[in-house]
Amino acid sequence: MPFADPKTEMKNRQIVLQKRPEGLPKLSDFAFVESDVPQLSDGQILVKHRYLGLAPAARIRMSAGPSYAPPTPIGGVIYGQAAGLVVASKHPRFSAGEAVVVTDGGWQEYSIASSRMVAKASPQLAPLTVWLGILGVSGFTAYVGLLDVGQPKEGEVVVVSAASGAVGSLVGQIARIKGCYVVGISGGPEKCAYVVDDLKFDACVDHRNPDFGDALARACPDGIDIYFDNVGGPVRDEAFKLMKDFGRVVICGLIAEYNDEASSGPSWASLLTKRLTVRGFLTRDYVHRKQDFETDTSHWYANGQVRLRDDISHGLEQTPSAFINLLTGKNFGKAIVELDQST
């Protein structure tokens, strides 16, 4: 489609934080606004979004408490990745018409970003949605979380929660590539079947079943070497019981706890007696691994060794609902919003 002249006034539809959520976010916590797209400054790039990649971490930023990132201010655009096309550029490495991913494009139709927040995407290698998933932030999170923090060894038992989600599904597939025995944890028989039949995990346990703890123990009769945690809460507590001596727990997300003031927790005695390593991580600490990630993951994707299901909603208006579905486990795969491209 033809691009709007960046010298003329353009309007940007955005979703902003209207009030800080209490517990699970509600639609009334968000507001739709329209603003002018400002003129570019030197070194900046203007991107028209085609897809938004929803991230559970946006919920952390909606709260006012201390965290690894500043809270979203009231009236601020909600955090999230975006993929789209460059409309205008005042940076020598980017030209109009190029496909890119914006690390913090936000829930809006346009974003202006510095070059460090923008990465080129090759539609010839993979569709734009893949650059939000396997080849994007989700893939990089899975890659460094498992390989650098978890440090799997061939033959080890790796258990992954939220195994049908964007990060969890990739963690399990990479663990299989590395020769591990992989058990997923997911919610519902359909998701568990997908994890085993399509993603080729060795087993998957439904955390909604009343006998979840016993079922997980049956799936891991010799214990767990690495637990990759995306959810926290009671699911994590059951996995802790099965950790082997000197096991590793990788804390990636706590989606079951993002909306609660209080949460369950592991018996810290087991951390002592089993000499476990429990470590959280942020991808910004692993920028030096980006080239390795791109090389390995591009190869795995091209060879069909990794795949990721997209859960696509349509229209900016659907973004808050899609985000709430993500927080409650109703999504199936990478949660993405496709924006209206008629304007």
C-alpha cells in the first residue's frame, strides 16, 4: 500500500493506561486515544505497525511498584513489541519500505524509535509474525534462558510450564534439539496434545487436572534436572518437589502471580537440602548472544526443527481483550494482534 507523506499530519491511534489494574486487568483500565504523529528527529525511524506482539511483562509495568522497568504512567501507551514497515527514516541504516521489529513499539498504529530499538526483519526468510515469535523476543528469551541460564546437558530432564505458549514451546523444542527428555505443562487436553503431537515433547501434563502433582511425578519418575518456569504459583510448587540434587530452576515469568498481591511459594528448605540453583534473568543482559541466537534459530526454523503457533486477533480494538486472554491462559501460542492496514 502507498505510504502517507510523513511531512503531512498523520494521526496515530493508541491504547493507553487509564487506571492501574487491581488484580486481573479489565477493559475499563484502558483507553483509546488519537494523537498526532510527531516529526522525526535525527537518528529516529517512523514505523507503521502491522502486527503487535503481546507480552505478559506489560502487566508488571501497569503496576506502580518497583520492578526491572519503570511503570507505565497513567496515560502512557502500553508496552509491547511491534512489527511493521518503515514509513520515514532519519537514520542511515534504515530506509522507507523496509520491514522491521520495534522492541517497544507499544499498543499503537505508529511508533518513533531510535535505531537501538529497531531491528530489520527479512520477509524472504520468514513472515513478519515469525519475527515477533521464533526469531524475535520470544525466541531470544527461550534461547538464552535455556542455554545460558539452564545450561542443559544431553539426557537431562527438562520441564517447561506454559509449554504451548510463545516462550515455553520454544524452550522445549530447543531442549529436544539438545538431546534432553522434555516434559511440558499446559492447561487442557487440546494444548497438551499439541505439545506432544506437534511440538514433539516427550510428555505433557495438564495442570488443571486434580491429580496434577501425581501426574507430573509419573512423567518424571527420576526427577527434574531443569525446571523452566513461566507461571509461578502452585504449578511451580509441584515442580519444586521433584527437583534433583543440584538441579536448576530458570525463572522466566510468573504469570499466575502477576495479578495477585499474595502468592504461594516453594519450601525454601528444599533449596538448601537439594542445593538448587534458582535464577531469574532478563534478556537485556544477553545482548552479546544475539548473533548466536539469530544464526542458530534461523537454521532451526529453516529446517523445520522449531515451530510456533500464532494466536492472532484482528484490529487494535481487540488488543486489551487479547491481552486479558493471555493472562488467563486462553491464548494458544504467540498472542499477536493484526492491525487494520486499510489506513
